[in-house]
Amino acid sequence: MFEPGLDKHEWESQWEQFEDDLESSPAEALPEVDRLIEEMLEARGFALDDPVVSEGDERDVIQEFMAARETTRRVDADEDDIDPGDIAAAVNGYRSIFDYLIEERGAP
């Protein structure tokens, strides 16, 4: 049986677990947050593999995700020249996408 609120509840619980890490060591939390947001986007029907077909809000959300993901991949690669502002922007981007998906883009 499909329960639309179940995903939302699970995602909110997972996000809560990341909140402390995002405050204390945001760079280390980025990979897990990235995985959660990717899962949420895919479950809500976003075309991550072909963002060109996306339009409007969906395109903006995917662009924000890709920008945050780029920073996350740089962190994963242990690049030395990552600006703390880039990490903060990635965290804010993921947070914005999370809020959008929870509040405005409910279950199909």
C-alpha cells in the first residue's frame, strides 16, 4: 500500500539527523545530504539525468542541486582550495531544495 506521507516523514527524520552535522562540520555532512536530496528529487519525478527537458521551477531546482553537488564532489576529492563560502552555499542550496520538496512539491 502506498502512503504519500511516509516518504515525507522519513526524509524529515533523516534531515533532522544531518542538522547538527551541517552546523558543526558542514563539509563532512555534504555527501550524505547530497544522497538524500538526490533520492527525494528522483522520487518526485525530477529528470536529473536530462535536465534540459526540465522547465520553470524544476529547472531552477535541478540547477541549484547541480551547483551544490559540484561543491560536494570537490569536497569528496579533498581539493584544498574550496572556499568556505562555497560550502555554505551548497548547504543553503540543499536546504532550499529540501524545503521546496517537503512544502511545495508533495507526493505525486
